[in-house]
Amino acid sequence: MNGICRVVVAGEELWLLPERAMLWPARRTLLAADPHFGKAAVFRARGIPVPSGSTGGTLASLASLVAQHAPECLVFLGDFFHGKRSQNDATLGALQAWRRAHSRLHVQLVQGNHDRHSGAPPDELDIEWIADTLADGPFTFSHHAREDAPGYVLSGHLHPAINLFGPGRDHVRLPCFVFGVDNAILPAFGEFTGGAAVDRLNWQRVFAVTQERVFEL
């Protein structure tokens, strides 16, 4: 459990994980935003020579989280596939193998903007498709931050990252969790995703993520 940062939001304890995911231990629910499975395949189909293997790495991280925390439910906060060409034989084969290995896990997908174009996951993946938002206890799970949703909103979409500066010209950009008064945004879970820098002054709390730990700034 080293490296985990625990926060209390809307009266519930949430665990911020170095794998760029969030655990709601009271409900045994794991949350992951923006995996963008098959993104590298989409780029290669367009003639952009990017490395392969990002889907396998993302699935390996998921498998490790399930083994560590034994969640009963996994909720993807949108953008499961990157595009229509993500649903190719290699990507689908890897996802189906992962799903067979975790067949008892209830998996839900809250539709994101990329999901509208790529389409729903095939039935073989046994993923419940949520077309809008999903309410659970004091939280609403959404892809985009929503001001009109009830409760405290947990979302993705922005791929938040924070720029940290050291002595001289030292500089690093790290993925981060950001928390506001009535909403929080998770970092992108997928291996092959970028990050959009956020202004920490716009958020009450910002938690930077390294491979080893999550820490509050």
C-alpha cells in the first residue's frame, strides 16, 4: 500500500493510486479514466510510426490493481477506445483475454467523447454501457466535469498534468488528480496518452503522480 494517498471527499475515503487510478474502498470500486485502448494502432494506421504495446501495458496495470485491491466493480470514466480503428483484432484479442481472466469483475463504461465515435465495446467484453452519467452514493461518475449533476462529480477527459520546476531550468510534467469544491478530475489511465497542464490556483487540492507515489502539492 506504499505510495497511496488517501483523501476524504463527500464523507467518503478515496485512495489515489500511483497507477493513475482511484479506489473507493467502502464500495470496492476501482475508477479509471481515459484508457484510450488501441490509440497506438490508430496512429500507425495513419502512417505515424509509434511503438506498439501500449494496450498490453495498460491491461497489465489493470490486472495488477485488481490483484492488489480485489475490487468488485471497475468503472471507466469514458474514452475506452481511442477510435474506430482501435477495434482491431490485436487490441480486441488482448482485451478479451484480460476480460476472461477477470470475468467476475463487474465493468461499467461511462460514455466519453471518443466512445461516441468508436462505438460500444463488443458484447464479448461484458461491459455495461452508461450513456450519460452514473450516480452512486454521494458521487456522480461522468466523463466530463458537470455542473448540473447531483452530488460530487468524479470525471476524466482533461488528462490533467502539473508542471513542476526545480533549481535552474529543471522541469518535469507529472499527471495529477485535481479536486475542486464539487468535482474532481482523474489523470488519464492509458499508457499512450498526453497530459494537459492545469493551473493549480484553479483547484483546492492537487496531487501529483509518479510511478512510486501520489503526493499533495
